[in-house]
Amino acid sequence: MKYLILMLKGIAMGAANVIPGVSGGTIALITQIFERLINAIKSFNLHALKLLLKGKLKEFAHYTDLYFLLAIFAGIVIAIVSLARIFDYLFSYYPIYIWAYFFGLVLASVYFVGKRIEKITVAVIITFIIGTGIAIIISVLNPATENTGFFYLVLCGVAAICSMILPGLSGSFILFIMGNYKLVAIDAINDRDLSILIPVLIGAVVGLVAFSHLLSWVFKKYRNETISILTGFILGSASILWPWQRKEFLEIGGEMVLKDGEPVIARYVRYLPNELNLQFWMAILFIFVGIVSIWIIEKLAETKEK
């Protein structure tokens, strides 16, 4: 049952990471497995390698918290593989509702993550402002064009995995900014395209192990400031998920630019709904459902902790 619960938390993290603007790290922080996850990942060092080469599998599993990681990453993989097609359909036919739901998730996450700050100081306030500012700047960047180069895909893997474990910074949105979200998160996964997935996976593994060491050190030494800047990341990322937004396509000389027969997205433009129709109230309902979802996750985590 313990590992089933961990797998469910992994599924929630994986589902969050599929959506541009939502971070699996936020779910990890809310469900109180964030620090354990970072510490487990960073334990894959020379000592762990020596234990493995000497055949001391039991010691290796204990040292790396292997069963915990297997449960979490099994859930993440299940979610990513199974939900890629579902989210592709939802974004095509019900974009406002899916954006609204995750907008509610992020709004609630600001409170539930921020309340873990034990003491408000000047440094905490400054780091919160910095985190919010960075996320807002990232959210207004125009996406690059799609790139299938091997080393660029490796870089995508590094950038995406680092942002995936950082609460408030979405790995999917980083891929979107780098121009490869549809290529990697939807097309390659749905088509099982290993020529795309393998270099991304290489970058993800290298980036995950290296970044976990830095993040673990910062979290232990500057806990309140770290939670504060992560809370800022989450708040700033809310603008990415504003439910009412439309695509603007890239044009040159009045002609729409096409890539592989499809128009290239230049930016997403947020707007206010001009009438309080059924669609508006349904979106409000989904925002509320998103908020309640995070509240339920938080309460389940608290119950488990007790």
C-alpha cells in the first residue's frame, strides 16, 4: 500500500508535467516527497556505483532509496504515456476548460507551498519577488522553432528535467519555449519515436543527477528562501495558464509561415471573456475544481504524515 500511494503521487507528478505551465515539482512539494526525491536522486554517486559493481544489491537499494524512486518514476511514466493522447484531444477540443482546471491548481499551490515557509524575513520577501519575476519573464518569451538536432534534443532534456523537478517551473512549458513541446511531449511519445526520445532521455538523466546535488544543498542551507523563490515561480507561472488565450501565428510579409504543413505559433495572447455565457461559468467551475483538487492532495498528505 505504501508503494501504491507513492506510485499515485508519481502519476500526479507525471500528469502535471505533461501540461505546459504546471510543474511536477509542485505536486512533489505539496505531497511532501520533494526533499526525499531530491536526496534519493543525488545518491547516485561513485559510492552507489561501487556497491552496484560489487553486487551488494541490498545495500545499493537502501543507499539510493531505490524502491521509493521506482514507485515514483513508474507513476510518472504511466501518466506521461497514457495521458499524452488524452491531453492532445482535450487541448484540441476543450482548451479553455483544461487551462482553467490547471489555472486553479496553480493558484491553490501558491498558498499550500508558501505556507511551508517557517519565518518571513527580508530575504524571503526578496526571493519571492525574484521567483515571481523570473517566471513571468519566461512566460512572455516567444517560442523558438522546432529543432530535431541531436545535441539540441539533449539540451531540451536537461532543461526540461531540471524545470520539471523545480516547483513552479514547468518542463513542458520549457520545451514549448524551446520549440519542441509538440515534437517531444506529444508526437514522439505517441509514435514511440526513439530517435527523438533517446537524446532527450540522455539529457534528462545527466541533468537530473547533476541538478539534484545543487538543489539539495540549497534546500538544506537556505530552506525558507528556497521555498519562497519556488512559491514565486508558481505564482508567476499562473499567467501561462490563463484560461482565455488564443494562438497568434507567425507571418512574414503577410504570408503565414508553415512548418511541415502546419502554421508556426508566434505567441499566445491572453484576453478577457467578453460575455458571461455557459463557457465562462464552466471555466470558473473548472478553476474551482482545480483548487479543490490541490486541497484534497494536501489533506491526504497531512493524513499520511500523521
